[in-house]
Amino acid sequence: MRFLLAIFFLCFSCVSINAHPHVWLQAKATLVFNVNNHFVGVKHVWQFDEGFTAFATQGLDENGDGAFSREELSELAQVNIESLKDFEYFTFVQMGEKDPEYGVPNDQYLVHENGLLTLHFTLPMKEPVKPDDKKGYQDLTVEVFDATFFVDVAFVDKEPIKTQISDGSQSSCSANLQRRKDLNPIQNQLLSQIGPDEDIPEDLQPEVGDLSNTIRVSCPLS
């Protein structure tokens, strides 16, 4: 298994899944800045598909009330975050030729609504990323995707990206999303025939650039 979203994935080979990718999520992201317009982190909201939700929540309804509270899902949320570390949280920040480092993720929790799990977490930067004195954030990109194509990451249609100050107020910065490319029908059909324990052949492997959802930032120069 390339990706352990949950401890339950230890038994994942027992589940009937016939295609690459194996998990689908709908994403939202909020880029967070401090009062000086220095980039300080990303707040992620990821809603998982019905199949993953049903599998991951087995046995978690401890009080048998037919619902999943945030408390019942807290351990699963922690496992999600710990597992994502090996995959850089599907988040790749670059400023020119530099890759700024992350801090420790925080504020993670899961919500179960309308039959779907949604993971919320904040990925802070280790140090605030300052804009260039002349170019601002022209060279800053935030890419969100799974390079292994085990998880298909697609951003929602309505308000996929927001910006805000760390105190929750509106930021003067703006962000633009370039969505990942859709696979061509033939490639999609061939990928659907690959089993969960098989690697994707090199000639069918999507280009990393095609998988990436790329966010670009613009902030007023002070």
C-alpha cells in the first residue's frame, strides 16, 4: 500500500476496488497570511468518497446511535495526519527555487455528514514565507495532489480557494487555482482495469504536472 489514510487500510486488500485511483476527494483550501502579508500556512478541507467513508468508519460508532461524533472520529483523524506525513500532505510549496518547510500540522478533525467523511487540518509553514521585494509572490506556488495517483484530488467548483489573515479576517491577497487535467477517455479506461495491488505501467502513469492543482498568489506590495 502506498498510502495509509487510516489504520483500517491494513485490511484494504479485502475490499473490492477495481481502478486507479482508489480514493477520491473533493478539496477546498484557505491560504493563511499574517498581518504583514507573509504566507504562514494552508487550511485544508478534504471530503472523501462514499466507499472510503464506509470502510474507514466501520466499528467507530461506539455509542450505537447511528452517527459519528467528532470524538469518535478523533483517533482516525490523527491516523490520517500521521499517514499523510510520508506523502508531504499532498501539499507542495515552492518559492522560486526554494521549497519552504512545513511545521507540525494542527487543528485536525473529521466530520461525518450526509454519508461522507471530511477531514479538516491546518498545515503551517515552519517560518513565514516573505514576498520578494520586487516580484512579490510571483514565484510562489502551492500544488495539491497525490503523485502516486492512489488518491484523486479534485477541487470543488464553488469557492475552492480562499485567503485570510491568521486572525480570521479577510486578506488583501488573492489566489488563483489552475485545476488538474482530466485524463483522456482511453487512458481512463485502461487505468480502470488495473487492480489495487498492481502498479500503474509507465506508459499509463499520468504526468505529475497533469495531476497537480496549482495555486498562485498575488498580494499588494507594501
